[in-house]
Amino acid sequence: MTDHPNDPLYGKTLKSILEYLTERYSWEELAQEININCFKKDPSIPSSLIFMRKTPWAREKVEQLYLATTRAEEFRKETEKPLDIGI
């Protein structure tokens, strides 16, 4: 994660990212998206944080899923807005 205000991960902690993802996906869905054991066997945020802090590739995959999920939600919100056709 870089320290740049234009970085979408700027100011986001790994814990807040995991909490966001677990509100939207089950642990089983997360394990299907990212094949890591901390999502498969007795999953929890604390155990996942310990693993990801020691494993850069896993953290990167979680961050990429977070970015993809937030972008998809933003796109869905944009497409659901009513059109202002100026009538």
C-alpha cells in the first residue's frame, strides 16, 4: 500500500478491508475467490490478519478483491441512478 491520497487503499487498514469483505461475502465465498487456508479452516478476522501480515501475496489478493468489490458497487450505484433528461 502506498502513502498517496489518490490511492484507493490509502487510509484503509487490513482489518477494515477484511471486515468490509466479510460483510459482503461468506468465508466460503472468500475461500473460493482466494485460495488460502485461513479462509477455509476455522476462519476468523484475527487469524486471517496474522496470516496476511506475514504473507504479502495473500494480502495483495485480498486488497485486489476489495478494490474489485468496491468498484463493482460504485458502478452498480451509478447505473441505478435515474437519468436527468432535463424535461
